[in-house]
Amino acid sequence: MIQKKICLLGAFAVGKTSLVSRFVKSLYSDEYLTTVGVKVDKKTVTLGDQEISLIVWDLAGEDEFQKVRMDYLRGAAGYLLVADGTRLATLETARMLRQRVAEHVGDIPFVFIVNKNDLSAEWEIDDQAIADCQSAGWQVVKASAKTGEGIEEAFRQLAEKIC
């Protein structure tokens, strides 16, 4: 079985931990838990006739006070870049993180998740902003950790890119 390390990156409170919990355990909680450092989970996915064990590193959120430690990305085959659709500032954080990853570990595969699609009426990240990301070559998935929408798709797309 192939093992691949992937990371989740994004601003604080975009739903990274909730996305991982929904993907790995099919669970969702409204309770907000701050990730300190990194939390590691594992899930096996099947692509065609091959099983891939994804080692999922959920990294603490990025803000002006705490920077994501780029050394956590060492050895990662790819990453999920996460923004909260209801907070435009998280898109800017995602763009900045994308640039920092490219500078520190190179141009490794990633999928951009715009989370909280269950709150789409409250979104500040509009269709034009998403189209701009797609024009820049970003693969974008609208998802909701709460409903489960788009999560399997995002992780599967990343698994296909890294295998």
C-alpha cells in the first residue's frame, strides 16, 4: 500500500479540523476546537485498483500572530488549501500561504477548498473570486464540513494528483 502525507492549510477557523473529522470519521461538531501545532490522522482511499493511505496533517491556522511552520510541510506529497466562504480575508490568507508553500517546498499539488457552502447566502468570496483562482490554475471545490458536501471529492482529487 502506498502512503502519502498531505497537509491542510488555511486561516484560523476556516474549518480544517472539521473537514478532516468529516473525511476520516464521518463526524461533525459545531464546537470550535483550536488546533495547536499539528494533528495527524489517517484514512485509506481506493483509486482504481490501488489503495492509498493518506496521512493527513491538520496544521494550526494562520493569522498575524502565528505563522504556519513550513517545516511541517516537509515530505508532503500535496495539500488542501482551505478558505471560509463567509470571510473574504481567508482567501487572501490562502493566496499568501500558497506563495509561501511554493517558496519553501516547491510547486507541489494542491486543491483549494472553499468551505461552509451550507452558508452560501452569507458568502463574501464571490463567483468572480473563485473564477480568478481557477484562471490561476487552482482546482477549486466548494464544500461544507457540516453537511459533508464536496469533502470526499476534494480529498479524492488531491489523491489523484499525488499518485
